[in-house]
Amino acid sequence: MFRVVLRIVAILGCTVALAATPVRAQNPEAKPGDPAKEAAKDGASGRLDEVADASRNMIGPAARPECVWLGERAVGLMWRDDLDTAFRHLELYDRFGCPGEHIQIGFRCVVRLGNIDQKSTETFNARVHACWINPAAPPAPTTAAAEKTGTK
């Protein structure tokens, strides 16, 4: 009888010890210096910097992180003519209590600044972010000069 109890206690002890140790799965393809992982980390930290930048430079509900995130995405999707997805983002934007007027003036700013190469996502995202933070920003000098000379 004592042996049976001792075995049960030993089995329970081993089970507890194994459950307390974290199990780490190893992915042979992911290496510590993997550029894809580091780019994803940089993208995430860059996005966090943009949200923090908006909260520092703006006041009101449009500066809340969820409003910045959803609003900038909706403006970008509207510019790319992906209206179905933009409207889904706008529904969420409204559900969080974000100001609808800021979407309008942010989109107006992006349109007012003129065409941009949509393949250059960093430049495009920077423009949308700049218009989100300061929708009254003056047009870029190249756009203003093109309008004065009548060429585009």
C-alpha cells in the first residue's frame, strides 16, 4: 500500500514539475537575426510612435489611440477607392465615439495635397498621418508651384 501511495506522489510531483516548466517550440526557419521579424517589430513600433505622436499634438476624441488607428486607416482606404472596407472602418470609428468630422477634414487634406505614388506606402502613410494630426497643413511646395504654373 505504501508503495502505491509513493508512486502516486512521485507521478504527481513529476506532473507538477513538468507543468511549471514552460515548453518552447523551436521553429527551424526563424533565426534571431531574421529580417522579416525585425521589420515587423519596426512597423509595430513605428505605428505606436505615430499614435503617441497624435496624442501629444492633438486634443479631443480624435487623439485617442483607437480613433487615430481607425481614422487614418479609413482615410487611406477612401483615397485608394476601397470604399466597402472604408465604410466598415467608419462603422467601428463611430462605435468608439470618434468624431466623424475629423474624418472629413482629414480626407479633404489628403485630397488637397494632390496625387501621390500609392506604391510608396511609407510616404502615403506619412501624408495621411500628417493630415490627421494637422488637417489645416499647407499644401506641399511642389503642388503649389505646379498649380501656379498651370501644370500638373
